Amino acid sequence: MIDRDGYRPNVAIVLCNTKNQVFWGKRIKEHAWQFPQGGIKPGETPEQAMYRELKEETGLEAKHVQILGRTRDWLHYHVPTHWVKREWRGTYKGQKQIWFLLRLVGRDCDVSLRASGHPEFDAWRWHQYWVPLETVIDFKRDVYRQALEQLAGFLDVQPSSAGLSPYGRRRKHARERERPRVAHGDLDPALPPTPEPGTA
């Protein structure tokens, strides 16, 4: 489904361990790494979609994780025209995402990349929180930066005493910014059921 502005609602997941390292997945048969993500189906809340995508892409269930927080609002990115199916060009612009920060309370061995019949990743590893943006496809990099900077407030991963993130952006002091809300089903966008474009 896409909204009236041409964006497909989507969730993305930053899964961290007790060392505040994050799950970094290698896309199947590609040399590209990313966080788990996926579209929100008609009738789903972002939190419901997050748990479904978590299970499909990592094999983890709700009992294996704890929600630490989420981004405050939708984060948008545009998909280049040549990535969009011809029949959707002019209608579909890209994705709008809610990002969730999760803590793994299960074990590494609970991760199963083959949990679904259509795996997204063929390898994974724990990576330092501030992932290298140059390894992310270019049109998603700004959303990754925004999401990680917002979610960093939930973890002990403050960038520097000067307040600069490793991505070169100055972060507001905690008293100057609204703390992202913890997700407990409080976001339920009213989105009309419309056909999905064929892009992830």
C-alpha cells in the first residue's frame, strides 16, 4: 500500500545486544549490508509489522527482544526512478519509515536467517552502533543517519563531548530535544489499502 503522497509505510529495526552492538545483515547474494526492514500491511500497526518482519528476517520472536524506543515521526526516503517498476513511476516516490530500537534478551543462537521461505539475509554479525554509512545504499543513507542519531539517546553511545555525531551532525543536548517515544502500539496510522509497488 502507498499513501496519498506516494510513500509506502515501512518499519526498520535496530537490534542491539548487551554491548550496544547492532545486528548487521548481509543481503542475500549481494555485497550490501543493512538493518531488517519491511512494509506495513493493511490493518497492521507499525509495532505489529515490526514483530512480523523481525520473525521473517531474523527468526526472533517477541519473547526474544525488548522494545527500547522508536523514532518520533516518519522518516522518508526517495527511491530512484530506475529502481521503480515502470507501472508505478509517477505514483510511487519511496518509503516512509518508523524505526524501532530493540534489545536482544534471547541468545545469538535464537537468530535464524532461514525462518521464512524467502530469506532477506545470508549472513549477519554484530557491528558497532555507528554503522559506516558508505556501506548503505546511497538513497537510504540520510534516513539511517537520522534514525541512529535519534535512537542513540536510549543507549550509552553518545558520540562525543562536543555533541557531534560520527556522521558530522551536531546533536541537540538531551534537554533541547524531545525524547523518542517508547512504542506500545501508540502509533496506528490510518492508511487506505492500496496496491504495493514491487520494491522493498
